[in-house]
Amino acid sequence: MRIDLERSRAMAGVLAALCATLLAGCEANGAGGGVAIGEPVPAYAAPTLEGDSLALADLQGSPVLLNLWATWCGPCREEMPDLQALHEDYRAAGLRVVGVSIDQASAGGAVRTFLDEHAITFTVLHDPQGRITRMFRTVGVPETFLIGGDGRLVARWIGPIDPAVVRQTIDL
């Protein structure tokens, strides 16, 4: 009986340590860690579908709506028309909408086909290694970040965006 009690205590200690480790990565605001509002975003760059490279630093001075997505993600596909509308409505005011596909390298053709079929004209980067997910400590896709012209995070949305909320945040 003594062995079972010791084993139970040891298991409880292991479970407590595991829970503490998991909870340490979460923030009170539910953002799951990562870049905090008001902090500079990581120095991120990736190739466009055309093979050029684009760095967030290249866009300094302009606000950026950065969206992480994948062709296999249903909610990502559904929010693309909303992102395109935001691009069309705010590009004259200087907002840059940038999508980052985390699809596998072999899916480059599928990404391009999806964008063409849905008349997506904003800049799309391709990051098959998912470097952005580690740099921004994302929860999953879709995930969207509003970056101010000064390179600091203004807002973060986990999951599909609500275009009205994004517009309200941009208009502030």
C-alpha cells in the first residue's frame, strides 16, 4: 500500500509540473503568448509567390495587416474575401495587407490557384517551414496581426477575423 501512495504522490507532482509548464505559456488576455500589444514585431521576411523577398522592415512607415493562413484551413479560406475587401478599402490610406501561407513547399501551385480563383490581389508570402509561427508564437491559423507604421503590434486576432472589428481598430 505504501508503494501505491508514493507512486500516486509522484504522479501528482509530475502532473502539477506539466500543468504549470503549459499554463506558463498562456497570457491572461488569451493571446497564447508571443508578441505583446505595443511591442515591436519580430524581424520577419519570406519570399513572395513570385520569388521576391519581402521583409516587414521594408513596410516600416505603413500599417500592416498580417494574416497567417493555409489552403487546407476552412476558416482561412472563408475570411479571404474579407481580407481582400480590407485591402481594397484601405490601400489608398496606406494599409498593406500581407498574407503568409504556411502551406507545404509542394503546395505553391495550389496557393497560387486559390488566390487566382478568388481574385486575391494583396501581397502573399509563402513560408512552408512555418518560421513565422515560431517567431510570432502563433496559436494556429488563421491568425491576424495589425502592425502600426512604427513596427509595433497594435492588435491580434486568433481565429477568423470579424471585418467590422478590424475596421473599427484600423479607424482608431
